[in-house]
Amino acid sequence: DTGDSASVYVSIWVLMPNLVALGAPALLVGGEEESGTLSWLRTLPVSWQKVADSKFLVAIGAVAIAWLASSLCLVLVMAGLVSQTTGYADSMLSTNSVCFIVLFSLLLLLCGFITAYLFRSPVAGLIAVVPLIVVASNLSTDVGRWILTGDFRYKGEILAASLADYV
């Protein structure tokens, strides 16, 4: 069924850039710590903040390229499936959903850098990013809901938020 194919392609479109956002910090920080080049970088006459900022900009660039490449592939594949998309594919491709997914990628990248610098190991950083991204994602969603709608979680109650709540 081509409607199911559209859902698979949309899922892959979301997955690929988020895998880059998940792996880039581990490679850029943890991999250098294991190979010893991170300590060498600290001896250079450049502030450590500039080194960290450069790594973050490289990672943002990699995620942006992954989003562009993934989106181009999705557009090419979906050209033949447009008339037969499912509700899932249509809702994921709405403007609100795309903005939410891209912001999640940036949040994932930021959490990845936090854990990579804390643990200095690619594996430990990747393992630690999972609980951190859950907390950060829920917190940012709650704060966003509170800022835009005045509604928030109360005493652990999970409110069924729709994307319409953020418009």
C-alpha cells in the first residue's frame, strides 16, 4: 500500500537527521577524548570556549545538511505518492510538526554535547543522553505550552496536547 510507504518514508525523513544529532556530539567530543586529541586541543593558544563553539557549529551544520538531504530525498520519493498519503504522513509534514521536529533535533544535539562533555566517552555520552533528552523534551514542551497557551502539567497530570495548542 502506497499510503503505508509514505508513512515509512516520513519516518525515515525524521530519523536520519536525529541520528546525526545524536551521534555528532559523541564523535566530536568523546572520540577525541579517547584518541587524546581533545587534551592536545586544550594546549593550543585558542580559548577552550572557541574550540567548543566550533564543534557545536560543525554539528549544527551536519544536522542542517542531514535535514536538507533527508528532505530532498523525501520530496523526490513523495512526488509519486502525494495523492495517497496517510493521516500520519500529512500530520508529520504540517508546518507545526516540522518546526517541532527540527527543534527536537537541536535539543537532542544540545543534550548530546552536554553528556559528551560530562562523560568524555562516546558510549557513556550516548547512554546518558536518553534520559536527559526525555526530561529536556518534556520540560521544553511544558514550558512552550505554558508560554503560548497558559496551560501546563499540574501535579504530574499528562495533558493530551495537540499541535493546535501551539498555534
